Amino acid sequence: MSFIYKNPLSSTQIGGENSVQREDNFGTNFSVLQVGGYMEVYYLNDLDFTVVGTGNIRFSGNTIPINYNKRTLPFLPDTLSLNSDNISSGRRRLGMLVYVHETELTYQYTIDNFESLWSAASGGTVQSDFGSSISTNGAGGTPFINAWLDSSIEGVSGVTRANARWRIFYGTDITVTGGTYTNGTAIFTNSTGGTFNVTGFTTGSTSYTSWEATGDNQTPAVPIDVVDTFTLKFTGAITSGGAGIVTDSAISANEMTIGLINNGGSPTDKTFYRGDGEWQTPTDTKLTGGTYNNSTGIVQLKNSDSSTVTLTGFTTGATEDTFVTGITYNQLSKTLTLGLNDGVDFNATGFAAEVTGGTYSGGSITLNNNDGTTSQVTGLEILTHIGLVNDTNVSINGTTIDSVNTTTYKGAFFDYVINDGTNYRAGTVQSVWSATQIQFNDSSTVDIGTTTNFSWGMTLSGGNALLQANILGGTWDIRIIKHII
């Protein structure tokens, strides 16, 4: 039988919350049978609040109930009662923590916009030292009460952390779950759904790396160092269309003729002309993007030249924060794959094939599996004492229709239907025997037509009780079901 979790119950029970005078300097406790604090339940659905019936909702299936009164007549209001702290109702309190055994996670109860909901419901609020009552009569009463009736859980039925009433409580165990890089800033996401930025990465520039040119008409040649912010002037002609500048009409083997060209006017399209007569793009690289793998704790940054930079040592998510994000089953390999949020899948193998059909023959059942294999179950016995059909056409007087072993069984019942095509009768032959005697009785229906040409007889022979047909004329179709005891 399946396990059922129930709220704790004891023989000593309280009729209300225990409290102390506000001016006293000693305290009381908050626990599972009082209000808020920390508690443990077994299933996720123990976090739900279910409205059953009308009036003050008192339903044993509500593990953490609120104090809610559902209208009994259409013109009456609904009412929610808060405890004297005005942040708890029934056994549910803002900020309380509940550990759920089913998911092995702790959830915290929260209403983000509680103060604004409270202010909007002030017109329908009645307050005292011992609590407050909010009804749907006031303008803001309905949204306030609906907020308490909401039991949505983060990660269940598409509920996100942003709109969940019960949120996963991570405490200080917040881990990086992913990230991207753009223009010198790495943006990381964490297990709570939040983000944080890491800046200061050096981005690529549109300038060229330093290079040298050899000066003309100098002996010995003096190198000219060309670096960022350095301007090197060239003479020459502008090519047709203004696409660039060339410095010479001829290229010599020992000549370092160089120039700049701008294809289309964008700084990122600048190229330079080498002495070997080839146009070349700048050699500067810059970061263009990146990813983070939570299962390995590795950041990979992508460069504009298709190379990557790998950063390691990040703390990965703890096992208690790992949860299933999807599931697939491979019919051929019999493998169940659970997709986990940390990117490391879990595989379960060894599943048996599914039975799709079968046949029975001679005390053996053959089961057909969906993977093309078969399984056999042998050694089955026909239980004749439950019922066995015998269908016979008989025209000879004294023909034995069936027999029963008198050592194994002490009696038999033969349900029968007989007909010769015109005349019909149904009944039961009841029989009992000892080692030397047999007695039987034929209890039957009224005939259709007349069946006086057919009667039953029974006799003992060689350790068997024989059921015989006594026929005075005609051919009879005999159908019996035998029950032996």
C-alpha cells in the first residue's frame, strides 16, 4: 500500500495559539502544530491549500492551512482571518520554511507585494489585539485573500520563481548556472534566477599591431616603427571609386610598398597591403562571446579569430540543488535518461521489455515482447473442476459422454443443453458416489417439443464415474460443462 503523509496528531491538543503578554521578557515557540517557523512534510502537494465545502474551511487534507471562511450564500462575503502578528493565518506564516522529502528541497512561503495588498484591503479590514479579519466586501479584499489562497510552487506546472508563492530556499548555497560574454562584460546567472556581471575584460580594437617599414634612400636602411597612434604618410593615386590608396604602380622583390584600404567605409573592414602583393586583414583579435558550463565549472570565451580562452575553477552546483528538467526513454536500448539542470544526464538501464500479446497451447503461455523477443510460461494445468466444455453428436444408446476419476473426486455436476434439431432441453445432472455406489439426479427445464427419446444414465466402471446418453431414437447434439468436486 502506498505511503500517505499526515500532519502530526497527539492525544493532548490545544484550542488556539499559545502566546505571552507583549511586555513579558520570556518567549514561546512556533512549530508545526502552531504557526510558521520551520517544519517538514513528505510531498509537494502538502504545500497546497484546498477549499472543501463552505463556511470555515477545516479539511484534514490541508497540512498547512489558513483560517479562511467561504461564503455559504451568494450575497455574503468571503473572509480571511490573520493572527495577531498580521503576517500569518492558520498555520501559514510569511517567511516560514518547509522541507519537502519528495524533492529533498526547502521552500519558503512569500507574498512579495504584501504591504501594498494590505493597504489596498484596508477598507474591508477589522483589526484587534488578537488578530485581523479581511473580507471581500472591501475594494482590495479579494486580491488580498486570493494571495493567501495561492499555493503555487516554483518549478511545478510551469510556475517560475518570480510568480511562485512557495519558492526554493537556497540559503547561502547560491551557485552559478550559466553565463554569456559580450563586449568586455561576462553576465552570469545563478541558481536563484538572478544575474551578476563581471567587467574589465580587455576588448579588441580596430588598430593594427605594430610593424616596421624600411626607409628609402638611406644607407644603411633605417627601420621605421609603425605602432598605434603613429601616422605614416604615403604618396600615390586614388583608385577609381575611391576604394583605397595605392602607393606604387609596380612591386619589386626588395621593395616594401605598403598602403591602407577601406572597403566600404567601416573601420572593421580595414586591410593592409603586404610587400608580396596580398591584401591582409588586421591580426588583432577580440572577444566575441562566451558560455559557462555548470557541470564542469568552466567558462569558454570565444575570440574573433575562432580561437577560445578557457577559464576554470568556478564552483559548480551542489547535488541537493540538482533537479530533473526532462525525461526520455529509448525503446531499443531500454534506457531511461533523466535530463538534469546541471547538464549531467542520469541514465537508468535494464528495463524489461513490454508484453504486447500472447498465445496459449498445451499448458504453455507464449508472451510476445515489443522488442521482438518472446517469453514462455510452462507447466500450466487445466482446472477441470472449474468448468470444461464437451460438445458431441450422439445417436447410439448407451454412449459414454464424459467420465470422472472416482478416486480423486467425490461428485460432479454436468450442466447440459440437448437438441435433435426440433426438440430442446436444458438441465443439470447432479451426481455423487462411493467406492461401490453412484446416485444421480436430472433437474431440467420444460421441453421445447418433446425430448422423451433422450435420458441420462450414470454408472461406475474401472475407477471412473461414467455419464451416459440413453437414446431411443434420433441424433442428438449434446453440450455439457462439467464441474467436479
